[in-house]
Amino acid sequence: MSYEGYKQGRNKSKGGLIRSFIRLEGNKIKDIEFSGDFFLFPESAIESIVESLKDAVADYDSVLSAVQSVYESEPITAPGTSPEDFAASIMQAIES
């Protein structure tokens, strides 16, 4: 995937680096991808996080709420990585 036109953010959590690539449309997240060396189980949970963020308002409270809702609704194991860590990476991208 080419990330041309995407903003990039990163956050180093205790569980590893979370890198986010975001394409905004106005004040909404239109597309988002993650990479890094963090662990998230089940692996499908990352797709749930991505889906929860599409069309989310690009502000900290909305982003954190979307990620927290996935953590609360799915049996996620993420050693050293929290919803706040994802939100920090995403907000760095939004603000870049």
C-alpha cells in the first residue's frame, strides 16, 4: 500500500511501537492503517479498531472512545499497549 497523502504518527508504548497512517477528509478519519512491533491478540482486533475509527471525528476524545469501545467489546490481550497508546499515535498523525 502506498501511503502518499497520509499523515503518519507514532507512539512508543511499553508493548512496542505503534505507527499510524491516516488520511483525513475535513475533520474526519477516512482511512487508517497501523504497523509496528506491538502485539494484539486476537490479530483480528486490529481490523476492529480500524473499522471503529473510520469516519470518526479527528479529536482525542472521539479517537480514544472508538478504540476503548473495541477493547471493551472484544476479548483483547495487548501486553503493554492500551487504548491511550493508540490514541497518542493517531493524534500525532492528525496534528502533523
